[in-house]
Amino acid sequence: CFEEPVNGCCPGASLHRMAYNDKGQVRIQPGKPIYECNTQCNCGQDCPNRVVQKGIQFDLCIFKTDNGRGWGVRTLQHIKKNTFVMEYVGEIITIDEAEKRGHFYDCQGSTYLFDLDYVDDVYTVDAANLGNISHFVNHSCNPNLQVFNVFIDNIDERLPRIALFSTRAIRAGEELTFDYKIQIDPVDTESTKMDSSFNIARLPTSPKKRLRVECRCGSESCRKYLF
């Protein structure tokens, strides 16, 4: 499958180049989809085009931040650049349901909604009650993780899996972050996850832009607000 996808493997069948190198590191630009091999392929589990589906491969831990950002996630192992770290998972709901829940979450001062808007704004991932360790990953305006849309057994472009890959080498003990307001490609996914510790101010605009969220990432390139 690696250099010349055969036997109907996903990159060849979808007319896309292989997204990973022989070490499993992503080699395409953010905003472009990743098609991994799946149950319909003749290749085995050792195929280099099976990365996200293998799940988290690093020891990670949840910790309490010391600057008012609530909980965070750090890695206990060194992570190389362009490496898959974790998948953002939760309950898949419709945009209409997300709007309803969003109003309820606003009253609580927190929400974990991630729009699946790769091609159409139809579904959202809600990680408030169902999810994994990605639930606790904080925002940064200078993040060390970036989002890729991944398709494995399901090729419905309205339902990509949201994978977080390292943007650079990450040291053991370093906090993991991604940019909640992603602006890399018109078809890329935008995260609307907010931490309960952020200050929220109402804005008289459309429902999806009714909040202004203060950023506390502390990076030199901080935009001051998440949204």
C-alpha cells in the first residue's frame, strides 16, 4: 500500500496520495483529508496507512493548570513532529441540536462542541459527557497539535473523524494544545470548544458568534480572544 496503493486500498481508490510516510508521520498539508485503509482493504494491520484507527500510542496525563485555564493534558513521552497523538471524540449530534445545547452550555459558561464542517455544516461532536482525554486539551494561539479530517470505515464526508497530529517535536512533560479557531483552509474543521474558566461576553450577532471568549494561552502570538 505504501508507494503504489493496490488491492483497492483507500488512497488509491479515492485518487489521493498516501497521507503518511513509512514511519506513520503525516506528510500532507492540514485541510486535506486523510483516507486510511479499512475493513474493505486486503492489507493487514501493519499497513502504514492504518494510523488513527490504532488509537493513542503515548502516555498522556490530565493535570490542573496554574493560570486559570482549568484542566489540561500533557504528554509523558517525547512525540516526534507530524505524529498522530489523539482523536477528538464525543456524541455526534445535528447542528440544530448543537444550537440548543449551546444555549444551555452558555448558561453554565462552558461547552465542548466541535463542528464537523469539512464539506457541510450538518453535524457536531459534543464531548461534554461522552469523550476521551481530548475533552481536556486546552487552546493555544501557538499550538503543538493540529486537526486533520480522517475517513476510515465511513466515507461520508459529513462525518470525518477528527485527528490531532503534532505540529513539531513535543518534549515529555509538555502540555498539549490545539487552536480552537482553526483558519487554514475553507473546508477545514473549526473547533468551538470552550473551557469553563474563560470569561464570556455576549455579542449581538448570529447564534454561532454570540460569544466572545477571552484567551489565556499566554503565547507571544496570543490573539487575546478565542472567537
